[in-house]
Amino acid sequence: MASERRSETRAAHHAASTPGGEAPWGALEMTVPTDRDHASVVALVECALVEVTHEAVGAVFVSRQIGRATRTQYVAADDVGEQFQKRHFDNRLGWHETTVPRQTVRDELITQLTRSASTTAERSGEEAASEPDTFVVKPVRELRTP
């Protein structure tokens, strides 16, 4: 409870102190495939993990394939950013939650964000979905939960 209040206070402070009132994590968003180079994707992931650790926000990766959608959310499980709660939703299988270390989250996000359009199509065995996969950092209160 106390750590949640601290995170909310920090988030409000950062949002208020950012020019234009925009939260510092507000620009952490991208679609996949992307034209960013590997180093840029790694930097984006590192920045997202810092914000998820220090703010009341979560990182969300949504993958869309024909007839199927999955959503993976990462939320800090401790104040030091070493453990994350991973919430995975598959519209066929439902929700699954687990706790994973930071390195696992980092590796998963980098892998997901560096996929090409052909990788997505090959994985599903069909043509790529009409909507691209997306990655975004958003307030915890806006995350969908079971």
C-alpha cells in the first residue's frame, strides 16, 4: 500500500514537472515491425523498464493475428525493479500471471519488438493481421485485468 502511494505521488510529480504536463513515459510507444535499429529498440526497452519501476505505469505488448490476440503486461513487483509481475492474456486461453526477473522482461520485450512482419506471419501460419503489433507504456489504472 505505502509503495503504491509513493509511486502515485512520484507519477503525479513527474507529470506536473514535465513541460506541457506530459508524463516522461508518454512517448514510449511503437508499432511492430519497426524501422528502428536494434540499439534504439534496446534503449526504448531500458527506458520503459526504468519508468515501470519508478512510476505507476505498466508496459504492454499486444500481438494481433487473424482470429487471435494476445496481451502481455509487465508491472514492477518491487521498488528496485528486479522482479516484475507478468500478466499474459490470450483470447483463447484467458489470463495467466507470474513473477519474472528483470532480465527476462528485458529479453522478451527486445525479442518482441525486433520481430519483422514476416516473422509474425510465419508464426501464425497465415498472412499478417491487418493491425500491427503494438507496445506502449500506460498508467496501471488503464491496464486491462481479469
